[in-house]
Amino acid sequence: MASSQEFSVGQQIAAIDLGSNSFHMIIGRVIEGEIRILGKLAEKVQLAAALDERHYLSSAVQEKALACLERFAQRLVGIPRGRLRVVGTNALRAAKNARAFMDKAEKLLDCSIEIIGGREEARLIYLGVAHTLADDQGRRLVIDIGGGSTELIIGERFESQILESLHMGCVNYMQKFFPKGKIDPKRFHKAVLAARREILSVEANYKKMSWDHVVGASGTIGAVAHILQQNGWAKQGINAEGLAQLVKIILQNKNAAELKINGLKEDRKLIFPSGVAILTALFQQLGIQHLYYSEGALREGVLYDLLGRQQHEDVRDRTMQALVKRYQVDVEQAGRVSQVALMLFDQIKQAWKINASEFRDVLARAAYLHELGLAVSHTAFHKHGAYLIRYADLPGFSRQEQQAIAALVRCHRRKLDLQVFKELPENWYRPALLLTFILRWAVLLRHPRIDIALPDIVIKAEGKEIFLIISAVWLAAHPLTEANFEQEKNYLAMIGIVLSIIFF
């Protein structure tokens, strides 16, 4: 199901990471199937620090974030939006008014924003790190301390094997343990203990798998590695002795704003003690003695993942195959339904103005997974399938994609529950509902579950009326299909849609 579009040599490609602490943009050029980095931009926005007690983003931080994206957009001129990918992480996962902010940001960037789950974030981080390291043998543990979460990944070469995202980051730990920049040994000790308790939940699985070396990525780890090297406390990366020396220096101060450490930037001071506390906990709890630093991170991973999708190496296809195999989906029937659904989509997409490739992709994937729930029970299998899709960890998929596919699967049969679509992001409500109509009709047309020849079928739409033009002779020869479409008329009428069957 990979996209048929491919990047040609020399084309530019870009990714934006809307992190909890900083926004990052990276631009590259595709050369011989690889990406040559042309430029990077980063600004501290600190979304996580601006979340209030109700988990709402303040107006001030939204304005700051949009101003940053406006500057990013100037550099994106000339790059088609099919070659740009924008992802949001922990702060946007948590913010209750994230959609309102994203609507403005998407309009400014002329590109949809994907909210990715913690484990998907971890997968992309590993991909970014792996592409900046030598293609060596051996298993590596990759650590990324962000503003709102910390990702831990074990993998080999370009494949991640175990992924976790822990709810501890330099911004939320700053707020919890070092308010207003206050520092003392007791606060630091509490922060370390809290982080160790978080790590304890995954420690056994990680140590059981083991690793040959440790690699760190992103701001906190990069800052610590730079400081240790600049002060002569480590020759390369981060070692336990150098980290302990850094902690000793930090605790000689009473406020983060007063920190005077060679190599520490002014704009990182407030979140530095909390980041070091988390890093200390990781070293202590996982028994780490030395960590190498990698320039690669989430934005590089997003960039390489986008390239992979265009080179027919889409991880979402592997995820689909794994789901189909695990739940023993009837792939022949899934293929029949998918083929009809895409045929109908291509006819009506212009009239309905749902021409985006992402909509076609969601329809195709929903068609393949519409019977997933049969592995649980035949009764209400559409509900079981939707639940599995919505709440599973699906590598490669954004939260919006998962929600949309789950909605289509949930409503592909029986009554249409509009509340299901109201739970989607606002910009997905109408497209997902229309895609569901198409999936329902494809399922009805392929109800016999055999490779019978279908007649020419045409669909048209005018407002809330949909016309299905089909052979009267064929439909009369398939009375069950005819009866199913009569029932479909009633289901659609319940939500104010008129389905008219026209014969030729």
C-alpha cells in the first residue's frame, strides 16, 4: 500500500518536530536514495511549561509558537507539501485545546500536523539516531530526554526492537521539583528517585534484552555531553564520573538562573537541573557507565520515515501485515473490498472534495482491516475491530490516522453512530464520514465473498443526495445485495442522507 509517488534526485524534503520544549525543522535533499542535510532551525517555545492546571495551552505560548512556525514557513517556500511532514509530541498529546492551536498552525504551514503516540515517537527517534551512526553490528540502547517525556529504545542497525515512552521530561520535572529555578540537594534527590521509579517499570524487560552500547540524543543529553567535553570531565559522550562532577557543580547553586558552567547556554539553565536529574536516574537505575551522543533525533527520523514511504518501505505496511497475520484476516476478501472501495473513491473524490492521498490511504487500510474484530467475536465484530485499531500501538501511524481508520471500521455496518465521527479531529469529521459511506457500499457489493464480476457502477452526489447507478439486470440477479442496499437507504436516511438507486 505504499505511495506510488517517489522523490526524484535533488528534490528537497523537510520535517518539523513540534516538541514539548523546542520546535525543530530540518531540510534535506534526496541524493542517491539518501538525504543530504541542507539546514536546521530550532527555537525554544516551551509548550509543556505553558500548560495550565487544566491542561490548556496559554494564548501567549500559542502566539509564540505560531510566530516560530511563520518563520519556518518562509524557509519552506518551494517545497511541495507532499514532501513535508509535521509531527507533534507530548505537550500536544496532553493539551486539551491542541486542536484549536493546530488548526491555526496547519493553515499557516498549509500542511496537516500528526500527533504521534509515545512509542511511535520512540520509533522515529531510533530511526533518526540509527541514520547518523555507523552501520555497525550489536544492540544499542537509545535514550532521548525531551521536554515532556523520555524515550528508551533498544534496537539493532535500523530496526527498533523494544520501545517505551516514560512520562518524565526536563520541563515537567522542572515544574514539579525545581519551581522558579530553586535548587538544593533534597529537591535533586527527590527528582532522581521519582525518575528511578518511572524507569523501574521497564527495567526488567530492558536488562533482559541487554545492549552492547548506549547512545543519547536531543537537547539535554547533547548539552551535557558538550559541557563534559568542554570542561575536561569526559573525552567523548557522557561517562558516570563526569556526570557526577556536573551534579556536584549544580548543587553548589541555589537557583538555576545562577548556574555558571562553561558551555551551558542561558536559555537552557532553568530546565538543566531537571534534565540532569533524569539522566542521573537513568545511569543509576540501568547501570550505565558511558553514553555516546548522536546528532540524530526525532526530526531526522521523521525525515527518513517520509523518504521510506516514498521508496516503498513504509513501516505502516509492515504494521498492517502484522495485524492481518495476528488476527487471521481473510486477505482475499479484504482485497476485494479494498479494490471496490478505491474504485468508488476515485469516482466521487472530486465531487466530495476529498481528493487528498491521505484520505484514499485511510480508506484502503480500513477496507483491509474491516473484519479484524472477527478474531474476537462474530457478534458486533465491527466494534471489536475498531477498539483494537484505536488502542493498539501501530508503528508508523499517527493518532489521527488510527482514530480515522477505527471510525471507518466501527461504522462500516449496521447503524451509523455520528458520535464516533464527532470524536475525530474537526478536519477529519466530514472526510471520515464520507469514506465510511464508500466502505459500506464496497462491503455490500462484495458480500458474496467470491470473485463475481461486478457491473459498471457510477456514483454521483448533489448535496445530501447520493446517486448509485447500477445495472437493473445484475441487481435483480443478486437479490441479497438488492435487499442490503434497501436497508442501507434506511440507515443513511436516519442521518439525513438520501441514497437513490438508479438503474440502467
